[in-house]
Amino acid sequence: MEVALVLHMNKGSGESSYAKNSTLQSKIMCLGKAAMEEGILKILKKSSIIPESMGIADLGCSTGPNSLAAMTEIVKVIEGRCCSLGRPSPELRLFLNDLFDNDFNNIFATLPTFYNRIRQHNKAPCYISAVPGSFYGRLFPTNSLHFVHSSSSLHWLSQVPKGLQSEERRMLINKGKIYLSKSSPQCIVNAYLEQFQNDFSLFLSSRAEELVSGGRMVLSFMGRTSSDPTADESCYYQWEFLGTALMAMVSEGLIEEEKVDSFNAPYYAPCPDELRNVIEKEGSFILDDVEAFPMEWDGGAVDHQQYTTVAELSRARGQRVTKTIRAVVESMLEAHFGTHIMDDLFKRYQDIVADYLSNASTKYINLVISLRKKETRGIMPEVIGYLKNILTLENYAFRK
């Protein structure tokens, strides 16, 4: 599966769009707000180091009302800090990144409102750009960013892990499942962990090239506190229930079993120790802090007081959860199974989720981590570059 080509949140503003079904992600962004503000303030902690121009990137911006929320808050913090110091605000270069098929048009349509809003808080020039592409690789020029923010994105892998099928394509190892399962063999667990380690390491090394010395990142994504990657809190049931709905359709002859066996979600919810290990091994960043926040499946969007019975409440929550999940994963499922089964699939999924929530309660875990790029010691990189150019010119003149 070419994840960069098929993964995107549901476009537009219809009933199944991400724009109308991203309340959970909005709540997650709010959980990381304090860490985001703290990271910005640490960059601006001394008036003498406020740069004339700041580069700020939001990676995995998606579409809809959440897309510009982080940038709006960041601009407010910068302007507030500069105002308190009696210093002029720096010009701001704001970059919105997501995969190629993201609904950037939806974002562009809201930019006039965004500009009007931030002009109330920021008096310096502000330039905003879209940067399509995978953040598992370079996106920006060297030393061009001061702060990087990302929310609800880094649990997505760059590709489906290798090793989920034998060398003979006919033998699919993770049969009947579409993600890590409590019954999955250890080789499946190892393949997912290895893919996450490789991807996150590449993410860090890419950002290390793009951030200035001492630049910061605040990243939030689905994770877990348990060392077990199949723990309930790791969104395990999100995929398990989808797999159950798909296998029910297999039993009714609506889809082929091989279709289910050959689909595996490019997703991994890490634990703090796994994050620390990759950060320490890659070596470019210092981990300042990591926090874990539990989240209700429906993001708290369903008012429990409106319903008089457990069954009614469970149905309402099941519907809310299903809309959220559909807005996120439908593009991948369509690419593999076809558009024609989506309504039926998510109706079945909704019933399964509602039944589960009537008898049990499981929460997602969202991790928020704060990172600081290790500061360059000795001569600044730009000075080194300048000296190299001078020496090259002198050597050339000597040879002549």
C-alpha cells in the first residue's frame, strides 16, 4: 500500500467529512496546548535571541476547523511574549504540511478569516504556505524552522510493515486480522515495532536538519502506557472491530477473505519507553517531557444526560465513534476494498461499537512529547559554511 497516496482524511464538508467529524482530534490538540505554549516561550525566553524571522511548521495539518487552530494559538503566544518584552514581533513563516491528497482547498478557503484573526494579535508580516509531502523525509530547507508542531499524525506509519506475509505471497501471516491482534504471532508485533522505529528515527533526523540549533518540537499522537502493543488502550479495538465487521461480510460472501487477509493498517501506537529509545539512538534531540492523557472514545462529544437508557446512550456513542473513525480511515479502506461496501461496513462497525460500549469502557491514550534540538557547539554552521567557501576560492586561485 502506498500510504502517501491513499491516506487522507475525508474531504469536503459533508456528513462523513473530517471537517464535521474531528471533535476528538480537537480535544487532543487542546491537551497539547500547554506544552506548545511552553515550547514557544522557551524559544523566546530571552529578548536578545528573538529572531527577526521565525519558521513554524504544522505537520499533518489535515483539513477542516482544526487545520489552522494550532497556528492561531502559536501566533498569539509569540505576539504576547514580544509585547511583554517591548520588542517588535518577528515576521512569521507558517507552513502547513500534509500528504499530497489532503484537502488543501478547504484550508485555502478559510485563509481570509485566519488572516483577519491573526492580524488582531500580530503586527508583523505573516506568510503562510502549504507544503505537501510525507514528513518521513525532508520537507524544508536546512536551518529554516524554529518550531514544529504535530497532532494526531505520527501514529501513522510510512508504509505497511514488511514481513506480514511469507516470501510466497500466497501465505499471509496475519490472516483474518487487519492490525496487531492479541492472537498475532510475535513476528507481526516485531514487524510493526521495527517499522515504527525506522519511521520515527527518519522523522527525527529530517527535522534535525530543518530546525535551527535549539529549535523545538511538540508532538501529540495516539500511544499507550502499557508495554504491550496490543493493550486495549492502544486503539486495539478500533482495528479489531473493523476486522470483525469485515470478516462478517466475508462469511456472507460480500467480500473475499483474501482481501481481508492482505490488508494491514499502517498504524502504530508507541509507549514512552519506545519513544525514548528511538530519540536516544537517533541522537539529535533531547526529550524534555512526555505526558499521557486518557481520552474517551467519543471525545466527550456525546452528552450522557440526554439519554435515559444505557442502550440509547451506547447507540449515540457508537454513532459518534463510527463517524470519527470513518472520516479518518475510509480512504485507505476504499483503496483496498472498493467504495461499494463502505456504508454496509460502517453500519456493522457502529453496531459492534455500540454493543461493546453498553458493557465496557476503554479509553484511548494520547501522548504529548516535547523535544529540543541539541545546540551546536563551537563555530556556528553558517560561519563554517562561509569559511569553507573562502578556502575553496583561495585554493582555486592558487591552482590558477
